[in-house]
Amino acid sequence: MTKIIKKIFVFALSAFFFSISAHADNSRYIDHRGHNLDSLEIAAARWTADKIEKASDEELLRLVYTWHDLMLGYLNINPELSMFYGRKVFNTSVRKGWKAMTWASAKVIGQLFWAKERYDSAAFYYNRAMQTIETMEVGAVSIDRPEGISQFDIDNGLSAMYGTIGNLYSIQDSTDLAMEYYAKAGEIFEKNGWKNALSNLHYNMAETWLDDGEVQRARSEYNTALSYAVQAGDSLLVANSTAGLGRLELSQGHLRKAIRHLDEANRYYSAHNDEEWSALLENIDYANQILRLQKRQAKIGMVVSIIAILLLIVSALIAGHMRKLRKQKAQTEAVLEEAIEELTPATHQSDIKLNDRELQILKLVADGLSVKEIADKVCLSPETVKWYRKKLLAKFDAKSFIVLIGRARQMGLLTTTHKDDDQHQCH
């Protein structure tokens, strides 16, 4: 919401209210008649209560103008005195029916209450200023406005108040009411083709939506503000809208887009450092936020990469361990199978019985394969293959593998065509 507060008077087009310049040294404030604050104070002090009571309207108006100038002169250097003289102007103008001075003083008093964060009081005086303008008629002449009121004056004043009241509701989180008054200001801006004011209007709407978390609406309003800024040819408004888009992208974690927008805005702020130093510092702060986020993302990415590598290593180790377990399981099943068959040992060579695994090993031994070659073919360890070979020697009561193979052939367990038997393969 700080962005809205910073731009409390962005809708003002009237130099009468929003182009006030005051300084801490009272002697440096000069009103339109060449008076400084000290001389204005002396002039106001001459008016006693009795003199005011007997004054004509023309004389009283001159005093009201003096109070008005004191109100403006103290606005930025002594808010309490500015409020004091502003109320004098307001009360006298309301009593006399002077609409121009009522409107002018009500706006300033509302500003002073806003600065104190007394928003209800600010709203009262802003609404009073708005209602006063709404009752004015084009061409109407009064003692406090002898030149008459123009349509520009009415449009200018109303749009300023609509926008300011919209800002007031915005900081009070009354978004619907804020948008209602923004829309009223926008109608006047569109009618008069005030592109600069339209850019400011949509910028404030974007800030309000962003504060409310309505990202898409905020993006749309920032882009609209940027479009009007380009049409107006106002490079400051272009920079502000672009910086707003940068903040939006940053809030969504889109760091590359954010830094691109902020860099673009920064080119303007850097070139106008004397006038826009606060915006430049704010932009630098957002850029630093992006830098910190990028560093954090880089650290997270490194950690994720390390974890991924470790997971791959662990997965490879687990896969190898599982293959080893499957191989051991096959070996254990084969040994158990052989142990069960051995419960009834053969007593004669003709009674020798071989299971599939033994017959497989026998054929491979007959083919002249080494222990390692047999192990690779049948997916057993070399130790298990050696164990099978010893069993075969024992079953055939053979002292050597030559005798073993010869007796197996005599029994018809080996043939000359078994070499291509696919059961030799490891499945």
C-alpha cells in the first residue's frame, strides 16, 4: 500500500492545490502578491474579532485570501498552523457561501488529516470538496471567483477529488469503492483526452489490485498505464509503469522478466537522479531482492543436482545388489533341490538320476567348457559350478571327468547333438 500513499496526489491537475512549494525558512515563501509568511502573519494579526465582524464582504475576502496563503505556506513546514488557517478559510467560506474558497480549503484540510492517518476526517473534507464542486455551474461568477468557473475547472477539480477519494478507500482496503471513484475520474480523463492522468489512474488501479493479490488484473492495468504513458510521451510515467510490471513479475518469482522491466525503468531513473533519486533507490532495492533470490535458487539447484546424483548412485547400487540377490536365490534353490534328491541315493549306475541342472552341467563339462564359462552360461557362481562337478563325479563313482563323460555316454545321457541345445544358455 506504500505505493498508493506515495502517489496520494497523482490525480491532481490543478496548480491551485497540488503545485504548492514551501520551505523551512518562512522568508522564502512568496505568495502571488509578493508577500512572505512573516508579512502575511502581520497582515492577518491586524484583523481583530470586532474588525472581522464589521468587515464588508470585499474586506473579509481579502482576509480569507491572506489566511489561504498562510494555509498553503505552512502546508509542508508546519501542518498545525496550516490546519489552523485552513479551518478559518473553510468556516468563513461555508458561512458566506463562497464555493471556490470552500473547495480549496476543504482539499487542503483533507490532505492534512490524511498525513495524520485520520482517514475518516480526511474523507469528510474530501467529500465536502467534491460536493462543493458538483454544485458549481459553468460560467457562474462569485465574489471569490470573479472570473467565473469554467468546465475545465469543474472537470479538473472533480477528477482530482474522485482520484484522491479512490486512493483513500484503497489504503483502507475498500477496493470496490476505490474502483468506483477511479472509474469516475477515468470518465473525465477520457472525455478530455488527458493521457498523463489516465496513465496515473491505471497505475494506481494496478497497485491496488497487486496489493489485493489480483495479479492478472494488476498486469492488465500496468500495461494500460504504460500504453497511455507512451501515448502521452511522458518518459517518467513510462518508467513508473515499467517498474510496476517489474515488481509484479518479482512477486510471481519470474526473475528474468522482473529484472528486464526494472533495468528498463532504471535507465530513466539513473538519467534523472536528481529528481527521481527515491525511485532509483527503490528500484535498486528490488534489483537486490532479485539478486538474492537468484543466489538462493542457484544454491537450491546445486543441492537438487547433488541429491539427484546421489539418488542415481544409490539406485545403481540397489540394482546391482538385487541382481546379486537373484543369483544367490537361484543358487540356493538349486542346492535345496539337489539335497532333496540325494535323500534316496542310487546304488547302481543304472539307477543314476540327474535333474535338469545336473544334466545341463554334465553336457557343458562334456563340451569342454571351463568352470567360469559354465558359470556364465547357467548364471551360477564358479563355486556352485565346482560343487555340481564334484557331485557328478560322486554319482558316477568316477575319479576323473574323462571317466565321468565316458560312463555318461554309455548310459545314453550324452549325445553328439547336444552342443546346440538352447538350455545351455543363461536366461
